[in-house]
Amino acid sequence: MAMNPPPTAQPWGPPPVAPNAPGKKGSACLIIALICLGCLVLFGGIFVVLGIYGARKYIANAKMAEARNSLAQIGRDAVTAYEGGNALPAGRSGRALCGSASRSVPVNIAAVTGKKYQSTENDWEVDAPRRAGFACLRFSLSQPQYYVYSYKAHGSSAGGDGFEATAQGDLDADGKASLFKLVGSVDSSGALKLAPALIEQDPED
């Protein structure tokens, strides 16, 4: 009588897993590495662009601060001159606005298009003989400037019943000028009041 062979002992544990095909694991790692590298390049480029934009924004804001601070100073000087009677002939007292400046400083915006202009004392004192303009205001800038400054009084009386001071520039030299404007007016009580905020048009140009 034929005897069946004894059963073969089975090892404990899960069945063996066939190894990956040669090179498959290496290819997957290479693809992952390339994806990571692409992400680094993409995000790195974004950060560089944002950094450049931020730097340009900071520089532009620093330049615009010149116009805002200068006009604020002109406003304070206009009030001081008005209250002190700077525009009146010697020996007379009272209140009067400084008359209009006969020319801007600098005279032409081309002088500050994409660059600075270094003014001289004569630029600001041109109207001193007639007690008007920046000489009457006693305003001047000693540092190089990015903007053209103008001052104009207006109204029906000799001194005017108001004024406007402006700063114009072309920081990026694209031919499009920015404008900052401060307005002041004499109210019914005879006091010179300044507008609470500047008027700004295309300030970053």
C-alpha cells in the first residue's frame, strides 16, 4: 500500500513579497526630487519677485515722503507768514497771505525726471524783493529733491483768500507726472485754515 509523503512544513509569517523590478525605486526617487526642485525654483522665483517689488515700494514711499513732508512744512510756514504779516511792507502790521511764487523750484519737471535736483538759495529767494513766494514763506530745501514745488495765492483781495502748494514729480521717468497738492483758505473769522489731507494723483509715478 502506497504511503502519502509527509506534509512539508510551512514557515511562520506572511508570504514572501516579490522584490521591485530593478531601477523602479530609483526612478520614483528621481521624479520626486525633480518635483521638489521645481517647487523650490518656482517659490524661490516668487520670493525674489516679491522682494524686488517690496524694495521698490519702500524706495518709492521714501521719495514720496519728501513731497508730503515738504508740503506740510509749506502749510505751516504759510500760516506763520499769514499771522506774522510777512507779506506786508515794513512798518505795517496785520495779516496777509504771501503772494504767488513767480516760478517753481526747479522751473521745469525735466530737472527731476528720474533724478534729483539740487536747488540753490537763489531759487527760493527770487521773490524776496516783493515779499512773495517761497521767500515770504521762508521755505527752502537744502537737500537734493525729487519734486518740483509751486506756490500760488488766489482770491479777490490783494493778498488772496487762499493758496495752493503743489509738488510734482516723475520718479520712474515714464513721462507721467505725480501730483501732491495742499490747499489753504481764509475762513469767515479771518483765520488761515489748511485742508486736513493732501490731494494726491498718481503718487507713485
